[in-house]
Amino acid sequence: MVEVEPHSVVRLLGTDILYTPGVRAGNWLFMTGHEAFDFENGVPAEVAGPANFPTYGPPRYRREGDFILRRCRDMLAGCGASLATSVRLDQYYPTHEAVDPYHLSRRAYFGDYIPPSTSVVMNRCLGERMSMNVSLIAVLPHDDWTIEPVYPTDVEAPSWSGFVPAITCNDFVFVAGQMASGGDRAIDPEARVPEFARWGGSDIRKQTEFLITRKLEPALRAAGSALPLSLKAQVYIEGIEHFPDFVDVWNRFFSQSPCALTIVPTRTFGTVGGIIEINLLALRDGARTKKEIINAPLPAMVSYGPAAVRAGDLLLLSGLMPIETDGSVPGQSLAGDFAALRCRAYHQMRRLLGIAEHTCRAAGTSLTQVVRAHQFHRDIGDVPATQRAWQVQCPGLPVPFGAVGVPAPLPVTEADLILDLWVHV
């Protein structure tokens, strides 16, 4: 069996948190949760700037972007790959002001090919002074893993971003984060309730349907795929009040062949008026790799999608939320005189990891084979408690995780996090 191979293992900034900034699994390379700090010593001088002259040299945001992408480039090179073999980028920012300087870094390091990308504004990064959290997926160079850019008609990336809207690689299709707009244009009028109308639909329903029919379907079709071949969708929505309408529209298109689905509350987006962004992973039509829906039993409300979808050596879990069938949340009962013992995030993560392990076993793998773990926290200060839960569940495992703070409340109002996992089979 091919095991997950950590690129390196660190105790994050002198804590007992075991972290790996990158892993190799088969032909895949995953780099998750990168911020512009040294894993052992914190923010280096090249990012912070000279003492007493912090504005000397490039802007702070540009220095952060350069530091992250230089480290990713060097790590990929150490595995025999390069930024040119990247297939996906995910970026989270606590301020939109960091995006343009980061884009300058991205163009400088990636050149003419920037892989499908998703960028959203969240509440904060793991590091208090950090302005971007970056995750990257790449592949090892191989004749069977050639990356082919796809430029579907009317599915454009903004000129200031410059990423490829979609790519094919081996049997897989990666579609960049899409909004209900086109290129450098505003949200399409078809995806908005007219200003003069008191009713006539809702923005979330209109934007969701527009995204599926005018963005995702055309992108998949141009790549030789289709909606039923979708494996995993990450959905970012501004305002949890919009989640039920989104799910209702989504299920109209995906009920017959669902994909793993993670929905995350989001502070804002790059396009004014946009309240939703979706990225997608799918299979090509006629692929040797087959889509298998893993119907491991889950508590009724813990996820919006199926337990997981397997495709070849990837197991893609739907986003997990800590809630039991009776509506209770782990750790919620420790209250009153014993509130100091609650440590809710620990109990919630322990429960989620137990559910995830059950799903992994149903698919013939184990949580110890995790290759990408995104933790979306209401309070980023809960990270130590959640990493302690990882060590209880998987002792000695260096976790390839990224953690960002998201707007509260979460869909489960008493929940403290949402967990999104990719696992190697």
C-alpha cells in the first residue's frame, strides 16, 4: 500500500502541535495551511521588515506572498515537482487589501500558468498578524498526469487574477472558484433580484442556479465532463440564513448523483454583490477512475452531502459539523458550575474525527492517511484543543491542516468548527 509521506514534521512554534506543511500520496502533492511565518521561530525579518523601518522594501502583503510561494516552490522542487505542476490553489484572507499584492507575488512565481484558484475573505488567519492562508495541490510530472488548461466560453477569470478557469489532469477536472459574474464584470443581472422588485426570487437562489447552469456546467462540458461526474464541491456563502435556499437549489441538480459537499460561512468576496462562490473537482467522461459514493451512516444533521465520495486513490469527505441526531452538540452539557471543563472545541473535534474514521474505514482506508485537513473555526484560539483531539484519535500523526477563522454563528449555532477532509486510499 502507498502510504502518505510527510514532507517534514514540525512541532509548530515550540508547541506540542504536530504539523506537516506538505505530504506526498501516490502522484499527489498537498501543501496545506501555509502562512508567512517560520514554523519554528515565528515571523521572520524578511516578512516583518527591518526593525524601526517596517515599510522598507516591498509592501508587507507582498512580502508575505513571496515568502509563502517561495517556500511552496522549494518544497515542490524537493519532491521533483514545480509550481507548473500545480492543479489547485485556495486562499483565505482576513482583509481584501492583501489580495492585489499577493496576486503580484503569484504572477512573479507562477508566470503565465496560474492554476484554478479560489479566494475568499474570512475573519482571520492562524497567525494574528498574518494576512493570507494558502493551500496548494500539485502532481508529480508524468506523461499520464499532463495538465491541460481549459478556457470555456463565458467562464472567465478576472484579469487581475489571471488563473486558468479549469484544467484537466489525468482523469480529473479542477474548476476554479466561480461567482455569478463574468471576468471583470459585476454580478450578472440574471443572478440578481431587480432593485425595483419586492419579490420575484432571492439573490441566493438566483446566484446558485446561475453558477450551476452558466458556470459549472459549461466549464465541465468544455473539459469533457458533466455534473453527475462531480466529486467534491466547496461552497462559500455570506450569511448562514442563505444556506437552506442554496441546498434546495443544489439538490435539484445533484440529488441523483451527489458529490461530497462542504459549505462554509464567509465574510465577503471579491465581487461586490456576490454572496456565493463554488469550486469543483470532477472526473472526465470515460475516465478509468470511477466515482463511488460512500454511504457510511452519519448523524442526521452532521453534513449537507453524502458521507464521502471515492475516486481512485482519493477519498473526499463532505464537510462535517458537530451535532448529534437529537440536536445536541458535543461538550454542550458541561455547563453551569463546571463550565471551565467544557473545552467544547476538543469534544467537538473528537466526535468529528470519530465520524471521519468510521467513513474512512467504510472506504477501505484510515484517518491516518489524511492528506488535507481544513478547519474552519468560530474562534481560532480553539486550534490547540482541536489538535489535541487529533493526537488522541491518531497518536503521533503530523496533521497537514490549515485553520482559518470564519464568521459566527456557524450553521449549527452552538458549534465551534467545520471540518473538511481529503484522505488517501
